[in-house]
Amino acid sequence: MTVLGLDIHVDVGRVLLYDNELLDELRRVYGHSLHVLLTALTAPPRRYYFRVNVLRREPGVVLDEMRAEGYRVYMDEHWGEALWLPVVGPQRIQLHDCMIVVDKRAAESVMMGANLYAPGVVKVENCVAPGREVNIVSENGVVVAEAVAAEGFQEALRRGRGLIARTVRPLYSVPSLRETRWHREGVIYEQSVSSMTVGRVLGAEPGSVVVDMCAAPGGKTGHIYELMGGRGRVIAVDHSRSKTRRLREEMERLGHRGVEIILADARRLPEILGEGVVDYVVLDPPCSSIGVIPKIYDKKSIEDIEKLARYQRSFLRAAARLLKPGGVLVYSTCTVTVSENEANIEYAVKRLGFTVEDAWPRRWSRGLGGYGAAAQRVHPHVHGSTGYFVARLRRR
């Protein structure tokens, strides 16, 4: 295995395995800046965002409390409920002669400072022993952290759960919020500022009926409920039993007992809830997730994108049936392809009876020409945040 230390430039071509047709698709958006985008996909956001649950605490109060306890925390320039912590790094990683190899998901978590747990482990070298310093390395050879092997890691491996190693020096670092009192008390929720755009663009009126079609893990659901002041009917839907369970736990932690949670394929919602009965729909369908950062490894083809675009349109058709005449749909993805974004908006307008409205409030870049020009695009290399697309449509 070739190990890429921090003092060695990470080869983007090794991390991002996109076929030529997909790269051509991305050039439609980025042109000569494509390599800049691809490089940006391998680094985390400059700011680590979370939002304050305004139904439980004033954001300014939380800001003051956290600063009093030594956190370098700041309020977003645009949205009062959004707070952020600076991301430190990249940091120089010392190379050790012993390593633990982990999968993509674990590597992307550990590189930001999380400890390593059993489900993400691919291989533990024979040299690893409790208390020994090791490197945590992704399957494609990127060193993401220095760590110390935990006592009892062998038992954790055997059981398939439990702590394997404590991270002592990650590639990037940001204070962990999961163990803080604000998290335990349901006062904060970790969510990218790109994702927060959805609730702001939706602008749901208190007392209205809102459906979040692909709701897990619940960040948008909770944000919308809070922006509505907890007044209205918010229905969160997901097809995964385990994700729905975690979604329910998150809503309970936040105190959002008024959120209704449905385990179902969201494409069947018109049969479950009825047609023309909903004021607002949020649709953030499964996508290629190209905008999600940081990436340790990602392999995709244009065929993957085309298949996903067709799948996304099946959700759009269901959303059109759910909405009342004059109802609002906010369509969003955490990807940056045209096929999954502007092309789907064009489909919604030409085939499903939608019109596109200006996606206020403007803080990002405009979408591409035509139907996407009223949408918002978040570019990782420009805005330092997860790549995202958001468009607001109204049912005729």
C-alpha cells in the first residue's frame, strides 16, 4: 500500500475516480475551474456549522455560554440560528510503523477528529497492541490520523462494535459537540449551512402542512419545525426502518413531539396521505452526493448519474400529486451535476405543472441558465461549504 502523508500532495485522481463522461458533465458547470472543484472536494468546510434549536434557547444565549466555556464559536452573518466553529488543518501527521486500515465512511469521520469504532475497520496489522501509537489509513492509502489503540480493542473487533482506537491527531480537527450539555439537552443540531438553506428557502407559514419526503436523518425536518415555531403539521417520511428509528430519536431529543414520522416509500405518499392535500413539500432525494466534503474515496460514472436522475423524477411526480394547487416544492440535492439538478427542474416545469420562483434569500451562486437561474448553487471551492443545489417551485 502506498501511504499518502500530509507532506505529500494527495493525488485527486486517486481519490476521485470519475469516468470521462462524468467529468464532461461537471465541466458543464465548472469549465476550466473543474480541477479546482475536484481538489476542494478532498478538504472539509472551513467552518463547522450547527444550529440552535430556537424553540428551546436563544442563539445569542448559547453563543455566550459556549464562549464562556472556551469554545471559539461564531454566529453566521446571515442566519441567527446558525453558529459555527473554525476547522483547524490540515495538520502534519507523523507516520508510524503500524497502522489500522479503515473504510471510506470511517476514514472521513476520523480525519475530522472522531474516534475509531469497530464497524469501520477493514484490517488491523499484527503489530497493533493496546496503548500503541498507530496511523489510521483509508483503503486507498490516505493517512487520516494518529491514534492510540484502545484497551480491549480485540474484543471490540470480535463483537463488531466498540472502541478500537482513540484519535490523538487527526488531519483536521473541530471540537466534538456530541458529548456537550447543549447536545444532550436538545439545544443544538449539527447541520451544514448548505442544508439549512432548504428550510429558509421553503419559508413555510405556521399552521400549514409540510411533508419532508426523504427526511432522515432529520436536519431539515427539525429546522423547518423550528422556523414554523412548532405550529403546523410537519410529516417526515423515510423508507428505512433503522433511519426512521434514529429520526424519531432525534426529534425526541430536540423536543419536537409534533413531528409525525412515517415509515414508507415516499413515492407512495399520494396513496397514503391523499392527493392535493399538502401546502409544502421538501424533496431531497437520494443523489450522487458529489458535493459532500471531505472525500477520501469516491467512484462514480455517468451511468450512475443518469440512473439517479430517473429515480429522482419518480419522487418529483409523487410530490406534484401531493401538493395543493399553489403549493410549494423545494427541491434540493447535495450534488453538483446538471442532470440531477437543473435538468430535473426543467422536467418538473415542462411535465409536472410547476413554475420556478426565485430562491430567496440570495447568499450563494445562481443556478445555470434557463429554469435553474432562479435556483441557488453552493460551490465547495467558492463558498467553502458542502456542494448543494436548492430550487423553489410552485404547483400550478
